[in-house]
Amino acid sequence: MEILLIRLSSLGDLVIMTSALEYLKDKGKVTLITKKQYFGLFEEDPRVNQLLDESQVNDLKKTTFDIACDLHAKPKTLLMLSKIKARKKCVINKNSIQRRLAVWFNKKIPEKPLYRLYVEPFHQYFTPKTYPLPSLVAHFEKPEDLPERYAVISPGASQPQKRWPLEYYLAISSMIYKNYGLFSVYIGTEDFSLPQEEYIVNRMGKLSLKTLMNIIKFAKFTVSNDSGPAHMSAALSVPLFVIFGPTVPEFGFRPVSNATVVVIERRDLSCRPCSLHGEKKCKFGDLRCLTKIHPDTVFREIKKVVDS
């Protein structure tokens, strides 16, 4: 059976989408259309038989798929799907309207994990109706230039409003080194200025996705904002401490994993959620949903897991 999936971006969404790859792995040959910058996630993944970027859609004119599914559900990808020859077609239901209403009217909504939504379109074609967790598959090797024992620190995010203060991350790094002797390997594309401390390893910059996966895979745990590296850590079964600010896990973005996942957030603030993806500027100007999460609070959660 020939199956086509369309999901162009972003990093976190593509990692979560691997739940669909896991569900389909024994059901047919999978072709994935995504942006070329994300190929590194899947180049060693046996669940993906063919990787194409969006410019190659026209190359599929002579191919007829058994199933073609748009897992992005944007006008651009819906147009792509319309050009694909397939015996059956499907589109993901992303629960977008409920999420937007929750932002507009500041209402709570039932949590619908996004990884389950990626699998549901295929339940009409296959049994059993299971929901595999997201997982990244590759041949992993620990980078030689890293310490033997370390934690991954990911202080960046797609939106500045989703970033826990850098000085808080630096405080956490000091705490985990003093208490556990763990170095902190900082990852991300942002140009943060990091102090010259013996326990801080700066790997920030344009890392390949394969290198990024290898760094995270061999970490003792990850501390991250609500971002792509958090979902990578979960999908690699590395314990994760993830900090939510303007966004909320109920939107489906809670990382899920076979390893421990601890979500840290201020549930007492009525202004949350203020936006769908953290794109809206804080109306108070102080990002209290993040600044009121103190390093001591996060370290207590880390200590509970590490000590146990």
C-alpha cells in the first residue's frame, strides 16, 4: 500500500506527527512531503520510504497513492492534496476552532493531545485503533566533544514570549552542577550570551537536526520552554522538564513520552492562555506567566525525579 503524508512544518509539530509514522509503519510504504530543512529528522527513519520537499509535488503526477493525507490542513497543503492522485484522501482535524475560542474568550477546553489527532484520520482505514506515542528513529551516536554526564538546556522558542528568562536557566545550571555534578549543554539557534563557566557547554547555533537529536538522546534530562526541542526530548525518551507560559498544554501541545515529563506552569493566572502559539505580546508587559516561575520551583521538580 502506498501512503502519502503532507506536513510542512514546524519542528515540534513534525516530531509529534511521528505518532502517525509509528501507527503506519507496518501498513504500507510512506512518502512524506515536508520542508527540506526538516529532512534530518527522517533521513535515517525506516518508517519513511521517500522524503520529498514541497517543490516536488508536481513530480507525483504519474503516481496514484492508496491513501493521501494532509496533516497540516492549511490552504497551501489542501491545494497540494487536491493535485495528488489517490484512491482515498483525508485531512487532519486540528481542533483549531475550539482552541481559538479558548483564547478569545479565555475559556478552559478539554485537552485533546495533538499526537492522537495525527493518528485519527487513519482509523477509518485500519485497525486496531491505537495511539502510538511520538518517537524519533535513527542511528544515535554521542558527540565526542560533550561531557560524560550532562543535562540539555533549551532556552529558546519560536516566539520571544514563550522564553523563560535566560538568567533563570543559568541559575538552574548552577544548581544542577552543585547538586549532581552535571554539566549543562545549551542548544538552540538564538544568539544568547552565555557566561564562561566550567559547567556550561555552549552548543547554540545552526546545528543539524541529526546532531541535535544525538545531543539530546544522551542527556540525563532536558529543561526547555514549550518548543521543538522539548518534543524531541520526549520523542527520544529523555526525561523532560518543560515550562509553559502564554500557551497551555490543554491545546494539545503537552509533550508525551515513555520517559518522565514534568510540565511546569502558573495555573493560577487568569490571563492564560493569551495566544495560540505565544505570538501575542504580554498585556502587562512583564511576562508574569514565566517570570513568576522561579528557578527554585523548577529545581524542586528536577530534584524529585533525579533523587527518585
